[in-house]
Amino acid sequence: MVTLEEAQRILNAHVKQTEGTKECSLSEALGRRIGEDLAARTDQPPFPRSPLDGYAVRAGDIRGACAQNPAVLNVAGELPAGVPAVQSLGPGQAVRIMTGAPIPEGTDAVIRQEDTDYGEEKVQIYRSVKPCENICFQGEDYRAGTHIIRNGERMDAVNIALAAGMGYERVRVRKKPAVAVLTTGSELQEPGRPLRPGAVYDSNRYLVEARLREWGITPFYAGRIEDDAGKAAGCLARISKEADLIITTGGVSVGKMDIMHDVIERLGAERLFWRVKLKPGSPAMASVYEGAVIISLSGNPFGAAAGMELLVRPALYHMTGDSALAPVRQQAVMENGFPKKSGSRRFVRAVWASGMVRVPEGSHSSGSLSSMKGCNCLIDIPAGNEGLCKGDSVWIILL
Ligand code: AMP
Ligand code: MG
């Protein structure tokens, strides 16, 4: 038996850090971590432009203008967005300019059209402007050459838009680890058909796959295998060639049909540990086969769920360096009690909000999942605890 921290250290020492990048389209990069620095290829905006519809003017030409004494300028033309500013303006001239159009040479400010008579050949201007007023300067967002996105950052909507604004159509993203999922148990049945006598629906497959997806990993499902060590060993031998990490559930306890021990022996895999000093999911096992690390979790739905958080997530964090997977451990105050004694270290599902943590009603057995609905943390209860009371300070791990 190892402690949780020992188990985590052993896993970290054996999992491979995922290396390499691949190219993909900007849309495909959403949610992924970028594998390169992205520098601006041009200034943004690339040219000085107007932030509003109005007239580009020389501020000096309309000094002192007001409604009673408007300045009058000749309108030399019109500049919509998307065309180059070819004209250069002389004194006494203005250009009708639209939002996003480049500021023409010779002008140094823009007057809002609402402060004019909207004139087409001549325009009356009812207000003065300061030089540079109403001009977006070239590079005011960022300058060419600036590293706007750094290697390793997550490509969220804003980063995707920034990359597009810098002209990137394709980017390099970091590769993700190849993670396989295998569920074992002769009683398991795929949802969708009425249960045969003695069977239960396989919920672990969906729990493990869904949690991996929530962590940004696309798992491949290797299948569901009955309690047959030969078949399970055959399956693991096949998938270990493609997988960096294999997660199995079921068959790790001490019963006659707990096949994973036999499976490891048949494969000649190296067992890293078996049984972790915690509840639930204490029979968890880890092994290495052909470079793939196999984490075998208890089949009990809450045991498997806790194993995903306590063993798989830290291992994936170590493999990817993805800060989103970094375990978050913090203190909280009990909002209600949890009277159960904990002989060994126990993790209890709970709901954390604003520093307070509440243990939900319902069954807390490792085979029950429904009380985990809405839970966002595990309370880490040390071995030998006599029960938690309202107001107790506890450590929690956020999910
Ligand atoms: P095991 O870890 O194989 O001893 O299984 C412990 C309990 O979890 C048993 O009641 C199993 O029927 C149940 N169980 C095992 N695997 C799954 C699964 N994939 N989905 C739902 N329940 C499971
Ligand atoms: Mg079983």
C-alpha cells in the first residue's frame, strides 16, 4: 500500500511528457495550447484610421469654429473603409471619411458628422478639434513584431481572434497524450437496451471519457471486456502500442474475478503500485507495459471518479504541463456536518462556494454516483478523523 502522494510521485516518474506540435487551422486550434510564439506580422491597426463617420480635417483650419460661427471647408472627396487614402489634402480642404477608413495625408483630426451640416461639396463645421482628435493611430493596439501569444497559452476565443487579426491562418498546437479507456466486468452492459438479469449499465466508460474530454483530451475507447484475463491482456497488448496512458476500471480488488492482477502477470508488465491508502477507490493499481502507463481504477463509480481526480488528473498534468490540469487544493469551512468516522484517509464529494463547503444528502458509498451531482470538490479527510462538524476547517481539492 502506498500513500496518495507516493502513488502520484510514482506515476509522474513513469509517464512520458508529451512532446511535439502539429499544424492545424485556426478554428481547430480552439481550446488547444499553442505550440509556438505568435508575433504580430504588421502593426495593428496597420494604418492610422478613423474611429467614426465624419470629415478628416486639419485642426488648424477649424480653430474656434462653433454653431454661431461655423468653419467652412471644401469637401475634396469621400473615403470609405477598405480603400487606400490616395489624396493628400491642402489647407481649407476636408474629406468625408467613414469608420475604418485611412486618415489621408495632410489631415490631422476627424470631426464627427453630427458636428457638421453633412455637406457634400462644402461642409459647415460647428466645433473645433484638437490635433490628433478622433484618430486611431497605427499600431495603437500592438506593434509589428510583438509576441502577442506565447508558446503554451490556451487558444480561447480572444487568442483565436488575435491570431486571425495578425494574419495567421494556420498555427502549430501542442500534441496531446494518447489516452485509451478500457472498462472490465462481466456484468457490464452498454446503455440502450433493457438490462439483462444481473447486469448493470457501464457508466464508467462514459464518466472516464467525459472527464478526459473536459480536460481537453480526446480518448479512444478500447472496449468493454468481461472478467477474462486473457482477453483483457490481449486488448492491453494491442492498445499499448498506440497509447501513452491507459485507464481501466474494474477488477482490481481482491476477489476471485478481479482479473487485473492476472492480466499484469500475463503481459509481463511492471506493477508500479497496488492499493492506495485512501477511500474510495483504494484498490487502484498502476503498471507500465511497453512504455504505456496503465492506471487501473476501482469499478465502483465513485471510486473511479475519485481515481480520475486524484491519480489520472495529476498524471496528465505532469504529461502535458497544462496549467488547467494543475490540482487546486485549498481550505474551506464546513457548512454542515459529516458525522462518519474515517479510519483511513477519505475523500468526500461536496459542493464548495465562497469558502464554504457542503456535503450533499444521499448515499456516500463508493458504488453510488447520484449524490455527486453538482459536486465541485472532494474534501480530504485525514485518517483517524472522528467526524466533521459544521464550522470545521477542511482541505478540499477542486474538481
Ligand atoms: P469491481 O471494481 O470490478 O470490483 O467493481 C466494483 C463495483 O463496481 C461492482 O458493483 C461493479 O458492478 C461496479 N462496476 C464495475 N465497473 C463498472 C462500470 N464500468 N460501470 C458501472 N459500474 C461498474
Ligand atoms: Mg468486477
